[in-house]
Amino acid sequence: MTKLSLTSVIVFRKLARYCVCPLILAIAAQGAETMVTIRPDVEVQLPGVLERVGKQVERFWNYFSSVTCTEAVTQSKISEKGKVLFEQKESFDYLIILQASGMDLAVDESRVEKTHKVSKGSASLLETNGFSILTLIFHPLYQSRYQYRSLPDETVAGRRYMRVAFEQVVQDHPLSVLRVGEREYPLLWRGTAWIEPASFTVTRLQAGLGSTMAETGLLRLDADVTYSDVRFNETEHFWLPSQAVIEAETKRQHWRNTHQFSNYRRFEVQTEVKTADPQ
């Protein structure tokens, strides 16, 4: 199993092989004529909100591609009654590298294993990668593939957030695909994003399959990603992934994977140039 991916990678071990393979997209932005409430007395058209959120996502990825962190992954096999049957815990040095060329965008995800711990016994496990980058759904290069609509604002812990629903409506060149054997099935995401109105930053994103994939055996795939304010110094701070919870089900299998991201730090590459003495 490769340690690099562009977006999401899913593998069902000890079963038929399932793999989500992302693609590189070259897409323009679009909007719709609905309204989103920022304050009780101020309304902004959704295209304006999408433009500002898109700029924040673009800024986020320009910065996130230059930092590394620690990723702790807990993979759980769940019984029909919701009991954990088997659990595996790993931690990694985690790095995302964004590569942009003109209107093309690619993201490579790299992991170096640090620790590995499993409970007694064995079980088929779900391996999930790349769900921390789901905010690309709002990236200007991807917005034309989705339909957006406003939802009522929601107050969480005393703070008000905008909510925007999204649904992928164009199947060509999807953000990710499910590969079963030699065949590929597009994953059409739909869900809800929570947006901090002062900065237009995505602070939480819930997504699931926008169409049934029963023909592949996959009945449910849900992702819940939260972001937190990470400060690097007194002036630089960004909303970066803090946790991603992924659940998937087939007729006989149920998995829950939790990814936790911490210890963010700048990723720096040091190079040294030496001049050889003349021969």
C-alpha cells in the first residue's frame, strides 16, 4: 500500500480490494443566487461567500503545504451493537505537499510511521488517508463541480457559524474515486460546512456519499473533519485539521477510524551547496 495519495485512499484488507484514487482537476469557480446570513442584520449573496471561503481555502493550502505535524490514527472494527471488536493504533510524522501548475492542482500526502500498537486477535481493517484535505471542496478550482445552498446559522459554544450545504453534481473528474479491482466508481460527496463568519474559514466539514454504491458492497461512507486555530507565533495563526472521524459500512462490516493531528510545526528543507576545488 503506497504511503502517498492525492486525496482519499481506502482499502478493505482481507476482503475484495477497494481503493479511492483522487484525480488532478482543472476547474473554474461558480455560484448560485441564494443568501447566507453573516449577522442578523446583514445578508450576503452565496457567490460572495463562496468567493471569500475559496480564497481562505486557497490561502490555507498554500500554507498547509509548508507545515508538518503528528498524526495519531485509531482503526476500529465495530460490532452490530456498536461494540469495539478490534482496535489498532498508529502514529506518524505527517506531511502534505501541494503542487500547483497553472490551473492544475495536486496534493501528495506523506506518512512516516512512529508507533504501532494493536489489540489481541485480528480483524479486517479499513485504511483511510487524505480526509484532512476535504476543504478542497471549496477551493476555487473545484467549486464548479458542486452545488451549494445556504442553511440556517448555528450557534456552537456561544459562537455563531454560517452553514453551507454542498453536493457534487458533475461526475466527470471527481475529487476521488472508489476502485474495485480494475473498475473505478466516482465518489460524489455531499454534506455541510460550518464557516466562521468573521474570517470565512471552514471550521468543520461533514460529508458522505451523494449516491448509493451498493453495487460495490459499500453502503455508507461518512467523514466528519474539524479544524482548530493553530498559532505558530504571535502574528501567524491558521485553522488546521485537528480531527477526522471516518465511518464505513458494508452488509457485514463496520469500521470507525479516528485521525488526530497535533504538534504542528513548519516544514523546512535545508540544502547545502558545496563548491568542489578545481582539479
